Amino acid sequence: MKNKNQRPTGHNPGKTLGRLLLTMFRLYRFRLLFVLILILLSAFANVRGSLFLQTVIDQYITPMIGSSNPDFSGLLKAVMMMAGIYVVGIVAGLIYNLMMVTISEGTQKKIRDQMFEHLESLPIRYFDTNSDGNIMSHFTNDTDTLRQMISQSIPSLLLAMVTFVAVFIAMLSLSIPLTIFVIFSVSLMFFVIRFVANRSGKYFGAQQRDLGQVNGYIEEMMHGQKVVKIFNHEEKVIDDFDVLNDELQSSATKANANANQLMPIMMNLLNIQYVLVAIIGGLLSVYGVSILSVGMIASFLQLSRSLNGPISQISQQINFVIMALAGAERIFELLDEEPESDDGYVTLVNATETNGVLSESVDRTGIWAWKHPHDDGHVTYTKLTGDVVFEDVDFGYEPNKMVLHDINLYAEPGQKVAFVGATGAGKTTITNLINRFYDIQDGKIRYDGINIQKIKKHSLRRSLGIVLQDTHLFTGTIHENIRYGKLNATDDEVVEAAKLANADWFIRHLPNGYETVITGDGEGLSQGQRQLLAIARAAIADPPVMILDEATSSIDTRTERIVQEGMDKLMEGRTVFVIAHRLSTIQNSSVIMVMDHGRIIERGDHDSLLAEKGMYYQLYTGKVELD
């Protein structure tokens, strides 16, 4: 459930923020510069409005006090001018907020694209150690936290900083002593903001991590509902969920409790500052310490209020920023995962053969060859025949824990090689090594005489077809699911592959035939029908080597015969590796490997192994069960 190897989030918020801003700037540099200009206009309008108060009081209102014939024309012009400035500020604010929504959604799209593209490059080992729900949480919860920060928090913080600088300069022009007092009080406020933000950041990181764990557990239970109900474990999974949900509640409560303390504290400090500025300004004026008119004091109070606005914005938005940085940290952790390495240089190409000499072809010819460039510049071509050799292979999913020991096997072109043994004996591991889902610790695996570590993984896997016990079908038509094995296949090729797999008969009885849409991994189809579609998908790829991983273990005997006929047609003329659950399906194998605890303990054909009366004989006669 929990991935103990997961790094804690939020360990470098400054770096994370810089990386996120750089991503935004690369995508929208000109729009962001325009937004900055609009923010400057908005800040100018705000500060100019505060300074206007001094002009109104000292130049227009004070002279008219006691006047028998006051002239309001100058005041009216000044008010109209300020109204125009305020309108510019309002329009600027409206435009940059709308633009930031576009930038926010575009940035999220780009990040999701980058994550999905990178996800496709990660090794199988990553998916072994991270739950599907936790991975999904990167695309949903973590990405969604960026929306508030980019569309609202970042422009608000920029406006706050610009306004803060402008207001500070305006304050200095009015009264240096009052400005010094304001600097002292603002410093205290920023100290409070930093203290609370650091505490909140730690808990917001834990909240995002715990949310991923909860999502992962929910998805796991959704997939396993049948198993849960069969064993009557509803109460147990509820208890386990409560534990995870309690951890999420605890981290979320601590994060938000710390964050929610900030606004009340800041508002009270700002109110105290406002009162003290008024008192100190009045005292300075009364005792003549500083020349301050009534208009200057009023303007300074308004500037102080304007300065409070940026501080309030910072304290209000900092929570969203902290939460978003926790999500962004997890996103960048995914993007920083090492992609699957591939140092191979031998590639698979279409070829033609003339007088025994192979040459590369741009067209599909039905002949494949390994293109092998050499250090001296010349290129050799080796015909793809499906000859697979394991030489003294040792392997462990963890370096200090070997699961395969000294594996030696030889699969010649056209042979059917079967593996039997108890669960955990290492059967599936061997087929995973042929695909290079994992790399071996010792020994060599050769494919047509070439060390598979020299073969590009894309080319290697292109030459292999796999039919697994747990069939995965994609949402889409049956036609599209079969064509997944060869994306440029024609309609006729799809039908021929289905016929070869014995799937055509049941497809045509479906309401819309090949255009029938399947969802939920093949809901509405039987296990046997799903398996036939998987065989058709492998058949249309026309690979020279096939891997059948217990492909008939979960279907009934009658359906098994239909599926087996399809597989027999698929296996014809190919090198085939079969992991057997039912020994009746492998009696015609060229060679049968009996495995136990990661070692091959017996090998031979069906008759010779029965004659030896060893482990295979005991398995076949039922004296020993496979599991």
C-alpha cells in the first residue's frame, strides 16, 4: 500500500517554484510580460489613488473651509482624472486575470503531457513499486493544486510586491519617521508569515502524499471487489481504509490549522499598525517633530491601508502556494524518475533476400533482419529467425536476492518451449527477461546470436508477441483493439487475425460486430472471448517469437479447446515460450522445462520426462500439485 521508498515532498520549495515558473515562462513568455505590464498599471492606479487623497484635502477641501463662495470646478476635474486612472486599473486587473486563467490551464496541460510522455518511458520496475492510484494522483490532485496558484496566487503576489514597492516609495516621500515605523511592523508580519508558512509547508506535503495513498487504496479495492466479497473481508478493508484516511485527516488538519491561523493574526496586526500610524502621525504633527498636514496624514494612512492590502494578499495566497508547491514537488519527482535506459544499437528492419544475401527494404516484405552497425562503419544483417539462448543467467529483482540461478536454455526457430513449476518458481521471470523488462545480473541472453543488450528495446519487443493470463483490453471498438497489435493494419488483416484466433465467429454475433464498443477492460465479454481478442491482437503483429503466459488457466475446458486451437494456429512456424498451468496444453512441446525455486531441475519432451518419473511425472500424475 504505502511506498516506503517515496521521497518526502516539499524539501526544496524554492527550487520547485523556480522550476514551475520557468516552465510557465517557456510557454507564455510574451503573455507573462504583458501580464506584468498590466499589473504595474493596476499597482500605479492603486498608489495614485492613495496620494490623491492628500491633493484633495490640502489643495481643494482645506482652502474651501470657511469660504463663502467655494469653487468646486478644480475638485471636479481632479476627481474625473482619478476616475479615469481607476478605470485603467480595473480594466488592467480584469485583463490580466483572464489571461492568467489561460496560462494556468495551458501550463497544466503541458505538465500533464510531460508526465504522461515520461510515464511511458519509465521501466516496469517503477510500476511495480508505485500503486496505480498514487500515480493517478499526480495527474489529478497534484496537477489541480496548480490551478489556484497560477491563475490567482501568482498574479496576486506579483501585484502585492509591485504595490508594496510603489507604496513604500510614496510613503518615503510623505514621512520618513512614519515609514521607518511601518518597516518595523511589516518586518514583524513577514516573520510571522514565514514561520507559519514553514510549518504549513511540511504538513501540506504530507497531505498530498497521504492523499495519493488513499487514492491508491481506493483503486486497489475497486479492482479487487470480487475477492473482498468472496472472503467476506469488507470490515477489514474498511478498517485499513480508516487507518489511511485518519492519516490524511491528521496531515490535512495540521496543514489547514496552521494555514488558517495566518489571516486572523495578520488582520489584527494590520489593524494595530493602522491605529498606531494615526497616533504617531498626529503626535509628530502636534509637537512639530515633522511637518505633516492633515492631507499628508490622511494620505499616509491610506497608503498604510494600501500597504496592508499586499500583506493581506501574501498571507491569504501563501496557503495556496504552499499546497501547490507540495503538489508540484510530487509532479517533478515523477518527471525526475530515471527513464528506462537503452544502450542498444542493433535495430529490426524489413529486409529482402537475394541469393542468400540480405538487404534492407523500406516496404514490409515478411522478412525481418537485425541491422547491426559496427565500429568500422560497415553494417551487417542477420535474419530474424527466433533463436533464443540463455547462458548461465542469474537474476534478482533486488541485487542481493536472486530468484533465477544458472539458467541455461536453447530455443531453436520454430520450437515450442514450455515452463512448468509451482507459483514463484521463476517461469514468468524468464519471459520478462526475454523482453528486457529487467536486466540480468550475470550471464547472457542471445537472440539470433546477438546479445539482447545490444538490441534496441523497441526493436526487441517489436519482434515478440505476448498473450497474458490477465488480458487487458482498451476502451474502443473490437476492431481497434485487434488493430492495436499493428496500427496500420487493413480491415481485411484485422478480420484474418480474428479468424486465425477463432474469434471471428463470436465477434460477428455481437450487436455491432467488429464495431462493437467495449469498455471496462472488456466488460460484457467472457474471459475466453477476451483471451481470443488478445490472441488476435498478437496474431496481427505477426511476430516470429511468441510468449504465452498461462493464457488458458482461467477459462473453462470447453472454451480452452477453442482458445487452444487459436493459439496452435498462432504458434505455427514460430518460436514459442509457454508458461503452462494445465499440463495437457504442453504435451506437444519440443522441450519442457521443469522449474523449482529459480532453477531448471528437469528438461526434455513429454514422453522422456514421464519415463524419468521425476518431478514432471509426479505433476502429470497428480501426485504433486503445481501450486
